[in-house]
Amino acid sequence: MMLTKPINEIIEQIIRERNISLERIAADIGVTSMTIYRWKRGQAMPKSRIVLNALSEYTNKSLATN
């Protein structure tokens, strides 16, 4: 599964639509909240395809339950 939007837009969408915290996203995909914060601010990008896939799957599951 590939991401179709930039990471920061995906994170913003999850936060807005699901009313979920950065800490919750981080815990759910197995990274630190500081990592999610950096992605959200555009200060870093995931370096692992595994993390990208986890975030993509998380997004699809989260948004599908609305």
C-alpha cells in the first residue's frame, strides 16, 4: 500500500477527522511521539518503507471507521 498524500497531510487528516493525539498515532504505529511531531512539521520523513506502510494501513483503518 502506497501513500497518496504527503505524510504531514495524512497526520493532519487523522488528527482532525479522528480527534486523536500525536501520542496515540505514535503508539499505534510503533514510533515515538517526537517522530510523529517531526513528520507533521516537515522536519523529517520516515526512512523505512515498513513505517510508511504501517502509517498507510493505520490511516486506512482509522478513516474507514468514521
